[in-house]
Amino acid sequence: MNNLFFLGLLGSNKNEKNHSKVLLIISFVIGILGLVIIMRLIEISFPKEISNKSKVVLKQTIKEKNRGFLLDRNNRILASNIYIYNLKAYPKKIKDPDNIINLLSNEIDLQNNTTLIKKLSNKNKYEVLIKKNITAPQAKKINNKGIPGIEFVPVIKRFYPHKEITSHYVGHVNGKMIGQLGAERTFNNRLKLGENINLGIDIRLQYIVRDELEKARVKYNAKSATAIIANLNNGEILSLVSLPDFNPNQSINPMKNSYTNTATLNLYEMGSTFKMFTIAAAIEFSKINIETKFDASKPIKIANYKIKDYKPKNKILSTKEIFLNSSNIGSSLIALELGKDKLKNFYQQLGLLNKSNINLNEKTKPIIPFKWGKIETATLSYGHGLSISPIQMVEAASKLFNNNQTYTPQIHKKEKYNLKESKKFLSEKTINTMKKLMYENTIVGTAKKARLDGFNIGGKTATGEKAVNGKYDKTKLVSSFLAIFPIEKPKYISLVLFDEPFIDNIKNFRQGATGGITAAPVTADIFKRVFPILGITKNFNLDPGLFVNNKGELNLVSY
């Protein structure tokens, strides 16, 4: 009896222990589940507690999918985002690789059908990339065929609707949607955040300028060509063309010449456009005036260096005649009388001795003389010995004619600009004198081929010889024409430049392909088409009787 009771008691204790273990396990599981639920509730309640790594990944994904648009000044799209598709195949789901490749080949170009068939036949491969960058219409057409074992993976890509037309201005992105050139690079951080940006460019002007410039580049068989139109008073670049150019929607090779922005990266000895600066400085900072006489009857010899004119007049010339005849001799004499220090300081104020201030990354420092003595003072007066980019010429000339030392060219659209608050350095009298000279130069000077009846424009031609192996080569020219308009109250400035243009009627020789023969008439062709867009109309108050053509004589207009 007692033994039986003891055994029953032991069994009862054993059952209680087992029951306790079960309760303990259940309690533990419930506790764990409760803890998980509580942690999840905390995570939902406080989303900011996401790990830094997760936040970075999420942020990058958002940025990449929402890169901002680039727009022209009138809200026309220059760069946007589109979906393209990468086509993948899964070999384990494909029974007849030959048939599938045959079906796909009817719709898209494939690189190597034999290789693809071999890859699709390999059941050990999980997936095979068939083709990248398939458009939505192509993807839809293939998808409608119901081909088993293939899949389209959407990818966001940057799209440039105007292709080559805006290539150097707008630029492009790389495979990671990071700006590599032009506005895409300049405003990369803002675009990554999804901000849309209006640029200063007017796509209508850009089409016209590129069209006329490309026709001329082919005509003159030029190595390259550049054209810029800018708002002279607020710095907006309305058009910038660099030829040859490239299509940013296609694979890009940075090693090709077409990738170089000649407007901001190429350096040239600009030549006679520098006479604008020399004469303006002389009138403002010395006793020289428009009628001061200089003996240009023979070349100037400084040490072993001889300065002569392209078309010598062999007589005494006034400052005015020196400008209209583009006399190197006369310009040198003016600079020597002005003095080295004053000329150098003026060039410094214009920004000719420093890198351009344009907000593009693609720019370079000018090549300035190691020393600045008497010879350099003479030659720099007409643009020899100092190499600058085309955008620097536009920037310097803008400062001259808007009297604004703080002027900065910009590729984005500006909302407000107060010229009155700028730092001035020239008298209105000097500026008006220069405007008259520029205007007269299109009537009777070297820029006659840029003249348009009824329109008041002013300009200066230039023809520079390129230095080859330390010597100037007359067969390799840089020909350009800089214009400001309307001349009575300049609002716009333009520059057209050809690198090594060739005139067909001069056999095997480039001499004669001057700025007045090449760049000036092309500028006129551009102006005929852009003036209506810019709101520039004919001035019917011009008196044609002011201008009398006397063959063989220098014609001057009286003001």
C-alpha cells in the first residue's frame, strides 16, 4: 500500500514537471513573438530610425529615377528621362533556342546569333542578356509574340531630343546618370535632386546657328567652327555651337575631336578683334583720340621683329582709319604710345589674362606671354602672342560695350540682372566712339560682307596666323567676326570663328580666307534668320545718302 502511494506520488511529480516545461516553452515563444511585434511597431512608428545604409540606397534610387529635366529659356525640353528595356532570357525555360533567336532577329539586331544560341542551350546558366537599350515600341512588339523564357527589364535612360544640335551646351550623363559635360555636369547636384533647370539657350536660335555654321564649315573645309550668341547685358548664352559635334544619345568616345567644346576649350590667337581693346584703352587712358595721326607708311622694326600690314596703305593713318583698315602697324604704334602697363592693366580688367568665368567646367587658361616688353606690347595690340578661347573674346568684348567689369557669361536663364550696380571703368564717350567705329566698319571697313540693309549692327573682323613649330604659318588661319547689335543700344553679341578655312579659288593655299571673307558673310546669313526671333526689326530711318561708294578710296561716315 505504501509502495503504491509512493509510486503514485512520483508519477504525479513527474507530470507536473513536464507540464511546467511545456508552460515555460510556450511562455518563451509568446515572449519572443511579443518582442518581434513590439520592435516592428517601433520601426513603423519611427521610420527615421532606418539604418544609414538603407537610407543611402533608398535616396540614390530616388535620385536616379527622378533626375530633373533641362529646359531651354522657353521651357522646351533639352534633356529628359525615358524608359528603355534590357532583354534577358532564362535557358532552363527555353526548349528551342534556335527558334527564339530567329523570332527575335526579325524584330531587333542581334550581335552574334551563334553565340546567343550556344548560351541559351546551356542549362547551367540562370540568365542570359540578349540585348540592351530596346525601345518601348520594340519591346511591346516582341512581348506580343508570347515567346517563353524571356523578360524585359526596364531601365531609366537620359534622352536628348535635339541630338547633336545641343551636344556641347547641354552635355550628357554616364551610365550611372552622372553629368559628364555641359549643363549636365554644371548642374549635376541639382538635377540629381529632381530639380528642373531652365538654361539660357533658345533652341530656335541654336538650330539656325548650327545650320548656317555647318554649311559654311563644309564650304570652307574648315578644321572646326564655333559660334556664340549671348545677351551682352546679362551674360545669358542664347546659343553656343561647336563643330564637329556628337549625338549624346549614342555611345560617346571622348577621344574624338567632336567631343571637344571649341568655344570654351580651344585657344587661338584671335588677331585683329584685339584692336577694339587697344583703341578703347588709348582713347580712355591717354591723349590719343579718333583723329590722332600715325605713320603707317612702312613696316615697324623692333629688334629683329618686323610688323607689317596684310594690305598696307603705305601712308599716315588716323586712329579711325587704323581701325577700319585693320592696320597692324597703326595698332602697334597706338599701343606703344599708350604704354605697356596701361595696355596690360586694361587686358587684365577685361579678363583676357585669366580663365573665363562662364559656369561650364570645360574651359582652360589662356596662354599669355612669359614676358611683356616692347615687342609684346606691339604685337598684343593686334592679338598676336596671346591665345584665348572664343568665349573669352565674347566675355571681354561684352565688358567693353556694356561697361561692366563684373560681367559673367552664364549658361542658365537669369531672372534678374541690374547693370547699374556693376563696376564701370570706361566713359560713355569712349564707348560711344567704339560703337560708331564698329558700325562704320560694316559699312566701309573690313566687315562690309556682314552688312544687312536696314539693320544697325557693328563688328570687327580678325584673321590670325597659327603658330607652327615656333613660326607663324600663313597657310593656317583662324578667321573670325565679332558683332554687337543693335548698335545704338547694344543688347546682343555674337562671334563666328573658323579654324583653318579654305577658299577654293586659291589653289592649295589658305591665304585669303580672312574673317571678312568667311566669318562676316556667315554672320549675316545667321542674322537674317535670328533677328525676327530676337524681335530686331529694320530701321527705316537710316539715310543711305550718308554712304557714298568711291572706287579705290576709303569711305568714311560723318557722325
